[in-house]
Amino acid sequence: MQLKITSKTVDGILVLQCSGRIVFGEESSLLRDTVKKAIPENKRIVLNLGEVNYIDSGGLGTLVALHTTASTAGGSIKLANLTKRVGDLLQVTKLLTVFEVHNSEYEALEAFRQAA
């Protein structure tokens, strides 16, 4: 299933709803391009991964690169609503120590609101 990304803004925080697979190739390029275009205007981004059923090494690399890009630009990316499979993958690769992960989109938004 191709990656689909929909966006909305909640209280000045960009929420990107991802569904499908984040894999090397078009999918990770789409995510990378979408987030990189958004970063100059949106320093606070939530990636809702609740409908992402698969991430490969290329997808993981893209997430790490976007985290670095956002941090360098003075922004932040929070992950929300991970499926068990994606959560397990981030745990095995120790990327849970890199990303701020929240159980729901609402919790990620609240974390940004409290930090402001």
C-alpha cells in the first residue's frame, strides 16, 4: 500500500497523518519532501503513524534524517499513535531513545502545548 499523507494544523502545530508503508523509494521521498517543505513554517510537527503498517530501514533512515533536520532548524518532531509493529521496531533499533513518542495524537499535541 502506497504511503498517503494528510495534514492539518491544530493550535499552530502541524499534524501529518501517515497511512500505508514507509519504505525506501517513493514513500520515504514523499515523507521527506513533505516534512522538509513544512519545517520553515512549522517548527512543531506531529507524525501520526497509527495507520502505518510497515517501515523498512530506508523509512527508519528517513525518520532519523527528518528528526535531525527539524532539530537543526530549531524545530521538533514527535511521533504519535504507533502500531505495535512500528513500536517494536523502534524499540529493537533503540530509536525510542531518539524520538519523543506519544500514545495518541492528542498526547503529542499536549506535550507541545505544555512546552510552549
